[in-house]
Amino acid sequence: MAQSAGLVLFAHGARDPEWAEPFRAIAARVAADRKDLTVKLAFLELQTPSLADAIGELAAAGHVTIHIAPLFMAQGGHLKKDVPILLDDIRRQQPALTIQLLPAIGDVPGLRDAIAGWVAETVPGAPA
């Protein structure tokens, strides 16, 4: 029996396969912390699987609710234009699915605060 929901962590993608390692680590951590979710990692371009393929895998496994967490810092052109087109196409092909797009990670105040805190703590202070 399928778990209650699927989650796709959605990143841009890059030519260098090592670029995806932090995203794989995030996916592994989320999967370990949230046993009630099936977690997939997908990419907009240059790497696989695609968003459509990852959602297709979740649907084939019996998931009917799928959350997409865009690992993008801001609502740029990809999230404003490209992703809605992709999701419209996926929804036409998989009308039984409920797909929820979460905010970009840069739009989450706690994550912005965590990044700002890390930068503030990491940069050395002025010499005395």
C-alpha cells in the first residue's frame, strides 16, 4: 500500500553531476525524518529525473497527493513561467493527482534567517 503522500524536491540541475550532491543529501535527510513520505529528487534541466518522471514514479507507486518543494532561492522566471507550464501538462496527463507547489526556499523566512545567521557567524570580524 502506498504511503499517504509523495514529495518531490525540485532543483534546477547542472552539467556537473557533483552539483546535485547537496540536494541528494537534503532528500536523504527528509526521507529519514519523514517516513510517511516517499521522497524523490527531480531537476528542471541537465539532470534526471525530470519533474514529470519523478511525479510519474510517485503516481505509479499509488500516491495521489504530491507536494513539490522547489529548491530555488527566489520566484524567478523558472518558477513563475516554466514550472506552471510543466505542472499544467502533468495535471492534464495525471488528472487524478493532487499536486501542491510549495514556496521557493528563499521565500521561507526561517531559511533566509538560517542563511543570514550562518553568513554572519562565518565571516570573521574586523581585527581588534
